Amino acid sequence: MALHILAVCFAAALWGVDGIVLTPNLFSLKPGFVVFIIHFIPFAFMSLLFYSEFKHIKSFSSKDWLAFLLIAITGGSLGTLAIVKALFLVHFQKLTVVVLLQKLQPVFAITLAAIFLKERLHSGFIKWAVLALISAYLMSFGFSLPSLDLSNNALKAYFYAVIAAFFFASGTVVSRYLSRSYNFKTATFYRYGFTSVFMLFWVILTGDISNVMQINSHHWLIILLIAFTTGSGAIYLYYYGLKKVTASVSTICELCFPITAMILDFILHGNQLSFVQWFSAFLLVLSILMISRFHINSQNN
């Protein structure tokens, strides 16, 4: 059980590496094309390596088809497109409110998991989950209030940030549902397959497919690194963890993403962190550990 929780945390940490180190190198390409190519390349590779996975299509129920389609649309495609759109609208500056709204994801995920997956929330979980959310806020902003920009682009960015949080949360819940029926290899295979097909139609309809002519050698290096490490590699670990970890616990473990991003931002960009931010990061890690402990104990009882 502890290994599965660690897998979810490590997957989220890899997403932090992606956001700070890798994806910014692709800023000159269209977001839709980036989402398509980092899904299509791993799926093409998996199709050769795990060709036998195609046999599952014959036994898909209507609920399976719907679930894989939903995960491709929510967490795989629209969630990523929405948050990138939000960041583009504020030109990767004045990110405070965008980041804050993105932290609504655990709230959405816990609510959706309780409604659709009937996951029970124990008092111990709620207490530490609230502390985790407060710590995540303080880690980003300290005791200051985020500055609110009410310009047209900023308001649109806030809207897209909320939409992204909802889609990512929905993706977590649907992923947990799929993990009950399929192993992590199969879940990863079809998540990438369905997302690749959906995004192929997207880039064709939007004309973003033309970006393929603008990819240089540096772009290809970054794309391949994302595709096989922070992309499919992280998702593989994520689905392995979800076999034993509830969606409610998983969404708190995913807060390892901002912890990793914060530390990398400090190391690579020299952005100094206050004592409050470091202490909040410690509290966030403690909250994740305590939630994991509650989850393990509840599964063993």
C-alpha cells in the first residue's frame, strides 16, 4: 500500500519537473499540438511494444468506452489545454491567482469521488486534507493575499484555471474508476490511445497540425524526454498507485507537484523562499504522510 502511495507522489513530482524544466522549452509551439505529440509518440511506441493490449477492445463495455473517452477529454486533453491557455493569457506573469485557482483541484476531486465513487471521508482525512490545502496556499503566497488583476485577459485566465482544475479532478476520479477494472499498463495504454485520437481531430480542425513543420532538433529532444519520462512514465506510475489508492487520497498526494515545482524554481531560477514557504512545504509533506497513514490503516482494518 505504501508503495502505491509513493508511486502517486513520485508521478506528481515528475509533473513538477515537466512544468518547470521541460514544457517551457516548447512555448513557441501551439499548446494543442504539444498535447497531441507528447501523447501520440508514446502511444505509437506502446502499440508496437504492447500490441496484445488491443485485445481488450473486444470486451469493452459501454461504460468502459465512456470512461476512457472521458479521461482522454478531461485529464488528457482539455485540462492541459485550459491551464496552458490560462498561462498564455497572463504571459507567464502574474500567476498568483491562476495558481491559487488551480489548487481547487483537490476540492473538486474529493467532492466528485464522494458522489460518483462513494468514497467515505473520515474525520482524520478531512482534518489533514484541510491542513494540506492551507499549506499549499501558504507555500505559494505566504501570509500575503494574491494580487487580483481584473483586466479582460486576466479574468479569462482565471476562468480557464478553474476549468483546468475541474477537468484534472474529473480525470483523477475517472482514472480511479478505470483502475478497478484494468491494470496500470492497460489503463496507460488506452488513456494515451484515446487522447491521441481526440487530439488528432483537435489539431486537424484547429490547423495546429502545421506545427509539425516548425519542430527543430531541440524541440524533438524535449518532446521525447516528456513523452517517455514525465509523460507516459509518470502516468504509468500514477495508474499503478491508483490500484490501491482512492481518488480522495490521490488528489492530496498530487500536491507533491507544487512542492517539486517550488524547489526546482528555487534551484534553477534562484527565486528565494521565505521561512513561511519552507515551513508550509514541511506541513504539506506531513499532511500527505498522515493522510497516507490513515488510508493504509483503514485498508488494513
